[in-house]
Amino acid sequence: MRQTLIRALYLTAGIFFVLLGLIGVILPLVPTTPFLLVAAFCFSRSSERLHQYLLNHPWFGHFIRDWEEHSVIPLKAKIIGTSMMLLMVSYPLIFQPFHLGLKALAAATVIFAVWFVWSRPSERPLSDK
């Protein structure tokens, strides 16, 4: 019973994150790939059929496979992601008056996210190409 509930929660979360990813295809400031990566994780725990569908999708399946197998983030995605993070956080940090502690927390979060993204490889290992 408990296992069925957990699988149902993962399945529901996977569907939710796919929907967010689809919204990201349409809206330019909403990221697509991170939501689809989370959806793939959720489907790997709940529905092998949906997980395989994402892995074999012609548009983004290779990104998900590269992430699952090698934690690869393509260079173009790193550049776009870093640019968007810096752009989106810089205006409020510089021009909006709010508590200095919140500004420091926002800056630290972005610094950590940028570090994480750039600490991952940009290409699969040569042996797997």
C-alpha cells in the first residue's frame, strides 16, 4: 500500500514537472530542461514507460540521457543558464530596496547555482561518444 502511494506521488510529480517543462518551451524565462530532468527522475521511480519516453524523445532525450549517465550540462546550456540567472537576480539586488540579508541570501543562492552548473562536465567522456 505504502509503495503504491509513493509511486503515485512520483507519477503525479513527474506529470506536473513535464507540464512545467512544456510551459518553459512557450515562455522564454521559464526553464525547460531542469523540469524535464526532475520529471525523468520521478518517472524512473514510478513509470518505466514514461521514463523511456523522455529518454528517447527526439528533441530533449539526449540531454536527459547525458545528465543521467554522466551529469553532463552542455556548454550552451551553461552559458544561457548563467546569463539568465545573473540577469534575473541583478535588477532586484541592485535597484529594489529590501533587507540586506535577503539580498545576501539571493546572491549566495545564485553563486551556488552558477558554481554547480559550471562544476559539471560539458561533454560526455570520449569513451562514450
